Amino acid sequence: MARRSGGIKRSSWVTFRRRLFLVRQLLRAPASAAELISRVQTELGENGYPANAAAALKHDLDSLKGEYDCQIVYRRDQGKYVIIDLGELALLDPPQHCLEALALLDASYPPGTGNPMQSHIRALLDQVMHMLPNRLQLQVHARRRTTRQKMPIGRIDSNVLATVRQAIEEKHELVFRYWGLNNGEAPRRHRVAPYGIFFRNSGHTLLDATLLEVQPAGSEQLFTTVDYRLDRIVPGTVQVLPTPLPPERPQAQTYTLRYWLHPEIAQSADGVSFFPNMRVEYGNDGSAMVTATISNLAVARDVLLRYGDRCRVIEPPELIDTLRETVEAMASLYGSPVAVR
């Protein structure tokens, strides 16, 4: 029988591909011999294991340990194989600035967190860390004590997170009861159009949604974009509604926002607050002129009030009126102003 040209080369490539596939499976999670064999056969078909698959799998694992210095152990109490160290297959070798970013995330999302969203980030970090050579893993861990992001304070209920994600994926309306910023206020029912989940530098996890209805009614503007903190959604009250979202996102009236920031605020790390379509122009004295688009005057007021007398709103006039009313109401709480000598 004539020998097929390139047969040995093809056989070597199939074997190498099969072994890389095993590594990828073990990086995802520990697996039994039966699970690994089944996945190989599904993935590679006729290029999978022969009749004596158990012996072939053992040979592959031994080769990964011998040729690439991988540390793969069998946990008898679990009946599963676990990959401890990739050895020479740790292919990531990122530059220093990327390692610093990884160290920041590693310190900010430590193992054992009770926040479901954070645990998913931690799992991703563990995958990336596994792909680093040992010397780089040590560098990342060494920075853990000196680098850290601000962590979320509130705990996010896992069912709340799962239901919010379901509504976003299915593009359906969502309803829930929500604790306002005033702790004395009872939670109210909000019906919203959900569009995404994102993180803020404050450490909070938020839902990007359009407010459709709130009961009992308050000062909120309907059809405006609201960033809901997931930890303030009351567990057990969140529900995906059968009503699908419209083809285009509902829009509230928008305003052009322009405000000035004192140099002390403008030059700080988190001095310039985030608003949609934001543009920042810095003056020679270090101050900043910020221009953005807003739809919720109350939210803009609350954000900008935290700057105190280090911020001056230039437009829109509706926001200026709102700020003036708020400041006058605050001043009335303290009586007549104290004369400055």
C-alpha cells in the first residue's frame, strides 16, 4: 500500500491540536477522563481518540507533563483532572503597563467575593493569570498590596443580576422595586427599558435603563436615561415583562450642559464627572470647561452639587434655576448668613 505523503506530519499536527484542546478544557474547569474523552471526540471527530481512548488520554496527559512541564494532577476525591501550572504553555508575556493594569484588577477583585458580578471578573482574572509564566504571576501578586480600586459597598443579589441580564438579552421591559438615595423613603415600583450593565469608578455596578413609569410618582422625568445601582434593587421584586422593547430607544428631552470647574477639581483623578457626549477644554490656569448632553436635570444637579463652590453651571438655564432653588432651600435650613469679617 502506498504511503500517503505528509502522513507523519499530519499525525503530529492532529496530536498537538488534541493536546492543546485538552489544556483549554482543563483551564475552563476540572474534568473527568470520561468528560475529556467525550469533548475530544465531539470536537475532533475522526481525528479524536482511537478505540482505547483511556490509554490514549493518559498518554496525552503524560506528554503534556513531560514535554511542556505542565502540572496536571488527578483529584481522587473529585474524580477529575486539574491543571495547576501551564509550564512552557504559559504563552502570555504582556508588557509592563499591561501587568500593572492586571495587578490593579487582581487587587481590586480578590478571591472569595460575595458579589456575583465580581466573582465573574475574578474567574476571568484567574484564567488570565494561569496564562502567565510563574515569574510574571509573582510580579502581579507582589503589587497587590500597593494597588487597589475602590470596591463596591452594596451586595448584589444573584437573582436580581440574573433577571436583569435576562431582560437585556431578551429585549423586554423590566419591573422592580428600588430603594432611593433617601434611606427614609420606601422602595417604589419602577418599570424600565433595560439596555446594559456597566461599572463606575465609584465601584458600583449599574443598570443603564430608560424610565417608563414609577409608582408612586415622584419628581423623576419619564423617558429619561437612569443609572440604577443593582445593589439598591429589592430582591424578590424584579420581573421580566412580556412587553418587548421598541425598535429605537425612547428619548426624553435633551439639554446642552456646560459648566466650569476650579483647577483643584479639574486636575484631580476623578474631577470631571461623566456625562454623555462629554467634551473637556482645559484653561491655562488648570480649570476646565465641560460640555455634554443631558436629559435628567435632577441627576445633573445632584452630580454637580458635590463640587460645591468649585463649579459654576453656565447652561442650560433650566438647570441653573434648579440649582438656585436647591441652594436657597439649603440656605433656609441654616437661617441668616453669617457675616464674613
